[in-house]
Amino acid sequence: MNVQIQAVHFEADNRLLEHVNRKIEKLSTFHDKIIGVEVYLVLDNIVHNIKDKVAEIKVYVPKHSFFVKHQSKTFEESFDLAFDSMVNRIKRQKQKAVA
């Protein structure tokens, strides 16, 4: 599984990158044919909102790709919400494929 993590408009610290990597490794338990994962952590401070930390996750599997996006006050919270949505989306797709 090829994993790419990009921080946009800021420099990500090691603690945040380790958190993301630890969670991404768990994706393989939900789908065994993941080709690649792209994670974008974006500091969207243009509008000066409280919820300006955005996490986007793209997961590529054969013949399909998934995309989720969440924003909140911290990158960890944004990523965790996006990760939970991604897990639910992958589980739903696998159930449809079986049915």
C-alpha cells in the first residue's frame, strides 16, 4: 500500500505524522486490496474560521476510489473524523459487493 501525506500551508510535526500513519495502517483490516492512500492536511486560514484545519483522505482500490473530507479545530480531530467516515464508506462498499 502506497501512502502519501501532504501538509498544505504548514509544516506537520512528527507527532501528527505518526498519528496519521498509525491510523492508515489499520485501513488494511477493512479492505485487503488497497492500492494507495493520499492524505492532505490543509490549514485553511483564509476565512479565519475556528474550524480551519481540514483533513482529506483518498483511498484507491481496484476499480474504485473513495474520498472523504472533514474540518475541525485540530488536525487530529479532523483526521479522526475523516478516517471514521472512510472506514464506514469502505465497509458499505464491501457489503454491496457481497450482496
